[in-house]
Amino acid sequence: MDTKYLLGNLAIAHACREAGVDFVSGYPGTPSSEVIESLRTVSDEIPHLEWSVNEKVAFENALAAAWCGCRALVTMKHVGVNVAADPLMTSSYTGVTGGFVLLAADDPFAHSSQNEQDSRIYAGFAKIPCIDPQGIQEAHDGMVKAFDLSEEFGLPVMVRPTTRICHSKGDINLGEPATGHRSGNFTKNPRQYVVIPAHTRILHKQLNEKQPGIKKRLIEEGFNTQVIRGKKAVIAGGISAAYAREVIPDDVSIATIGAYPIDEEWLKAFVSQHTEILVIEELMPVIESAVLEVACGQTIYGKKNGYLPYEGEFSPSLIAGALKKASFITGELYPAVTPAENLPIRPPILCAGCMHRSTFYAMKKVFKDGIFPSDIGCYTLGLQLGAVDTTICMGASITVASGISLCGEERDVVCTIGDSTFLHTGVNGLINAVYNGADMVVVILDNRITAMTGHQPNPNTGKTACGVSSPPLSLESLCRSCGVSFVETVDPYDLTLLLETMKKAKAEKGVRVIIARQPCIIVAKREGLKRRPFMVETNTCTGCQLCVKYGCPAIEFHDEKASINDLCSGCAVCADICPAGAIRREVKR
């Protein structure tokens, strides 16, 4: 056994190697992305590894591999489970032959997400086991066991780490990677894999019959444990269980829920030995609801009576506050923290030289009072530039724009979507918009990469997750095949042409597509692109601040004059904006 200091996601990835995973697919999304990124570095050990175009596609690919007897992993963040929910709900009916694990990484506090969603609900809905680790070691160990559980019960198994586990580090005991891999072999069985109503009714009954055995096995495997110490008790799940153990007194019992479904008899036996119970879990009251079902006269504290919040990440301090409120402890374990006053506000902004900024600038110039639906990606930061009016989920910019344009709104509707997001779920929306006669402009922000989640490739990049060359998709041809007649591609660093193209699109009717294409500046720099930076001639600068209002972090304003710092990437857009002609490239010395 080897011990290494690892990021949570890297420990999870290593566990997949120990389990002998044969097939890996997923769609990048924080906090899950590093799992496949780590496995990608040892892709020679894994027969197949891919970044898929979306989570539904990734799930169905991995499910098919598991039907063929391979051990398969599919990864995504919690909102990706929404996209994969259709096959997920039926996969528990069909079952699997090889071990099939869904890594669904939740994001309490919405560090980088549009909602705080609890994937345990999906696991319960689908009636599949869900492992909810309380720390990195448990996430590693649970991932190894998940493949075995999947094969034992013939079901997909969800592993649900949260951001705090995925992105924390710790000393982790590791096993040896497995050697040898399975080759897929599909056995035809229409009664299992063809879910027509006649088959579904039987499969559903079989799924229900598996539940008692799953509950018992989770206890036998040590996922759900209990320690009796007194008449008061804490029942906690996930990382909250680790926090709870830090703060509960020695005379308070504790039950730890590390996996679902929970065995009711086991839970009832614990609850019945106590008079007061505090239930601690992030997000939804899944454990609390189970406790209330088996309680007989005990006082239950939790979310439903206001002792703990439904939202946000928990912490030892927050849990200590709930313990004190329920009179489990006295005194203050953690002093209140007061932030320093007058700290500057530092909102997230687009990188210096990001192509999205000039595209948003041109949109605002040409479509002054337009409506700007947008999407999920770096470009959501166009909110800071007044160029994002709506964002709800992947691909929704085009469909929201279509709905607005078709409901009688007379203002221009101009939506923005990234290349990866367009391929994820934007294409169907574009087809629908053309088919139903929408009047709108679609701006595809083509930076050739899936940037926000860590620069993963996509079908538009020209290479696969493993670095193998792949034919790059033609966004122009794809848009035209969807029925769009106005398709223009422009370099967003060419501000003059960009503005002209926007004006041309404004004058037309119907669905118009502008593809703003320039590689992500971070990727371009990594690949060796060098442009001479710009400077401000202070004698010429009039102090009008138009360049500062452009919002590039490379542009500063001191002593009534603009200046350019060393963040400059040399995109040249600020030079086009400056009415005084005071910005020019630095002279080589």
C-alpha cells in the first residue's frame, strides 16, 4: 500500500485504476473535471477514454460498455445529471453486467454552478445505490467498492463527492492499479435491454426486489455505521459527518450515513435508543426524512424545524452552532469572524485579451437596446459588461432567444453561446429556431476549446481527450445544415470587421449566425503564441477612459492617464477603441 498527498479528484481517479476501469466517458464540469484529466495521463492503461459532447451521450456510451461486461465510469457535475437523467432512470431497469459507476460531483454553495442541487435525490429516484463520502479517503475507497457493488447487484452505482472533497488534499492510502482489461461482448437479451411496456413492468418489479439486499450490503461494507454513547445523538452524512465528529461531545452518540438507500430497521434501532437527535446533512433533508419516518416520540432537530439551513456548505462552526441551539453543547467553540472593512470588490472578469470581450463590446455598440440571452461558460462573465441578460443552463441561450423573439418582443435579440456549449445542447435549439421562424442573432463564441472547466478539447478542437488528431467540426457547415442562410465568421480582434458584420446581421431578418473565432488566449500562450504588447503614449492620451471602460484588466488609469500593465496579450482591440490614437505597440529595444 502506498500513501500519497493527493487532490480528492486525483484520489478518485486512482481508485478507478485500482478497480480496473475499462471505459471512461464524461463531460467536463467543475468540480468533477480533474478525474478524467488525471486518467487521461495514463490513457494507455485504459482501453477507451473520451470527453463526450454532453452528459447524456457520455452516460449512454458508458452504459453500453457496461452492458458488454466492461467496467465503465461516467463523470459529470450535478447539473450534468439533469442532462443524463433520461437514460439514468431507465438504466436501473435494464441493469448492467460490468461495473458501472456514475460520478456525480455536487457543488454546495454554488462555487461554480447555477444551482445547489442534491444528486442523492436522483439516486433515490432511480433506486440505485449512492455512495456519499465524508472525506477523500472514503471517496477513494468508496469508488473501488462501487464497481464491486454494481456488479453484485447488476445496477449502476452513483458516487457523490462534493466540491470540498473533490478540491481538498490529503494523505491517501492507495492500492495498486489493476492489470489486464475486459474486452466488450454484448449478449443479446431483448427482455432486458428493450424497454417496451411489457418488459418494463417486469424489470421494475425486479428493481424493487433488489432494494432490501442493497440496504443490508451497505451496512456490511461499513458505509453506514453507528456508535452509542448517550441519550442524545447526531446522525450525519457526507462531509458533514467528518465535521460533526470534530465538535460533538463524548457523551453524544453518532450515526454516519455514507451510502444510500438507508436500511430502515438499522436506522430505527439507532433512533429508538435516543431521546433527542440532530440530523446534519448538506442541501436536501434526505436523511432527516428517513429519520422522521422511523422516529417514535423522539425530538428531531434538523432543517425542517430551522436548526440547520437548506442551502450552502456546512462547516464545523455552523454545526457547532446547531449543536448549541439544540442544547447539545454550551459555550462557543468557534469565535465569530468579522471580515476586514473596506476591502476592494474583486468580481471575476474575462482574461486580458479574451476574444469574448471585444465581441460583447461590438454587440453593445450595434445592438444598443438589444436583449442578450447567454449561456454557461467563461462568457457568462459578459454580465460585468452589460451583455448578458439571461443564463439558466447549457444550450438555453438559443432557445430562450427564440422564445423571446417569437413572443412579440420588438427589440433585437442577440444570444451568445460557446463552441463547446453549442455542440453540447445548442444545435437542437438552432434547428428549432429556424424551423419555427425566429428572428434573432446567434453569436457563437468559438475559442476552439472548453475553456471554463480547464481547457478540455471538444469536436471543434481537432483532437480527442487523449491528444489523438480528429477531424475538426465545421461550425459554418453545421449551422447551414440547420437551415441558417446568414452565416458569417469573423476574427473578434478585427474590431472594424466585427462591427461591420454585426451591422450587416442587424439589417437582416430571420435566424442569423455570427461565428466569432479566435483561440482562447490562455491556450494560445501555452502553445507559444507571442504578440508584442501595447503601450500608452501619455502625451497623446486625453484621459477619456474609453479604453478603461472596455474592461480589460491590462488597462489601468493613473494620474488622469491610461496605462497598460504586463497582462497585455497584444490583441490590439484597445488601440482600435482609443479615439486619440494614443495606444500603440511597444517598440522592440
